[in-house]
Amino acid sequence: MHRDALCLILAGTLLASAATAQDTPSPAQPPASVGDLEALLSRFSSDPDHLTQTDGAALYQTTCQACHMEDGTGATGAGAYPPLNSDNTKLTSRHFIAGVILTGYQGMPRFGGMMSDEQVAALTTYVRSHFGNDYPDEITAEEVARLRPPEQED
């Protein structure tokens, strides 16, 4: 019985010290202000099935960069991720790239259900104007809407 009481006291002491350690902010990370927290939360959508970014660069970082790399050079490994640079002649067609983003292509998932027409247009234009690409013909949200499959229409 003495041993059980000792274990109970030790467990209580450990739990109390853990709670104190969790309640004390780390000196390296000052507590977030209400404004910082609101700014962070504003970056997330109330609908987790849709992306909130509207800028082509932010959309690329969120949806494409993990596979196609930060510099658009693509990668190989568990799969083959084509480059999105000037070596990829498929980028000459703004409609092809927007269609791939909307419906997927080979192993790439579709993003049409997660992005608006404006977002797809921004991402398409970003990819076609970065990574050594210099295609001047931007795609519009109206063109993307015409490419969108009927089941993905808003």
C-alpha cells in the first residue's frame, strides 16, 4: 500500500510539473498577440476543401512546389514530376496547363474542385511566366470557366 501511495504522489508531481512547463512560454517563442493569431487564421479557409490563396506564386507554393520543386525543375523518385521550366514544350499552351490543373494528368491530382477559375488562371499564368518561361499570352478566368468540366462548375 505504501508503494501505491508513493506512485500516486510521483505521478501527481510529474503531471503538475508537465502542466507548468506547458503553461510557460518558451523564451525563443514569445506568446502570439491577438492580431497575429487573427492574421494567421485569416489565411485559412472556413471550407477546408478550397484553397484560399489567390496569388499565382502562393498557389504554386501550396499545390505544386512539393512535387515540381521550388525552381520548377521537376523531380524523379516515387514518381516522375515533369519540369515546369522552358524545357517543357507543353507549357506553350495556356489551355493545356489550365486543363491539367483542373482535371489532373496521368499521376497528377485534379485541383479544379479546390480552385476557382481566377485561381486556376493565376496559377497558370504564374507557371508560364516563371522558371525561365516567358509566355506573354495570359489565360483569363473566363477561358478557364469554359475548360472546366461540368461536374466541377461552381
